[in-house]
Amino acid sequence: MAAWTSEELDKVSSADELHIAPEKSDGSLRHPIPIWVVRDGDDLFVRAVNGPNSAWFRTATRSRKGHIRAGGVDKDVEFSEVDPSLSSAIDADYRAKYQRYPKNIVDTIVSPGAREATLKLVPR
């Protein structure tokens, strides 16, 4: 499995938003939408703020493939399940990175529903 380079990790994690385009069943990409992204160690994570019923998340979990663009990085990715034991660390990453936003906005991305809709981005 491919790994992120240090430069890619730095660029993507420092970007405020990531544009994500999951692959549809016909092999085409959904229209990219902006979402928040965090880094934990050498891994990148995204969450669907509206939980597992978010359209982009449903598409991503079906296909397991897509494309991301953030911080000058344009990359095909695989979407991987996340070990639930990482949820608290990922919550802390979101709170630290996006602390300049009002608490009620950040609280949505660390809510139980959003936690259920967390994916790891793996370069391909």
C-alpha cells in the first residue's frame, strides 16, 4: 500500500479544506465538495459532518475510491475504515486545528454521528 510523503502530509494537513470526490458506481467522480481534514501521525482523516447518511460518505464507502485536492496536492485515494479507538485522538486533532471557529461548529465534527462517518485517506 502506498504512503503519503512528508511533503504531502504537511500540505494537506495545513490546508483549511480538502475537496473530496468519491468514485461513483460507473467509475466517474462525484462533484468535489469541501470538507475538513486532519492529520494524526502519518495518516489523514476526514469526517462527514452529517454522519453516515451523507451522500458523499455513502458513495465513498461503497466504492472505496476517490480523488482529493488540498494544499496543492491532487491525489487518487482509497477510503479506509478507521479503528474506533482512534476517535478521541481524531476529535482532539479536529478541535486543535479548527479551534478558531465557534465551538458549536467544531462540536458538529466531533459529534457521535460524525465520528461514525470517519474515513482514513490512503494514497493510491
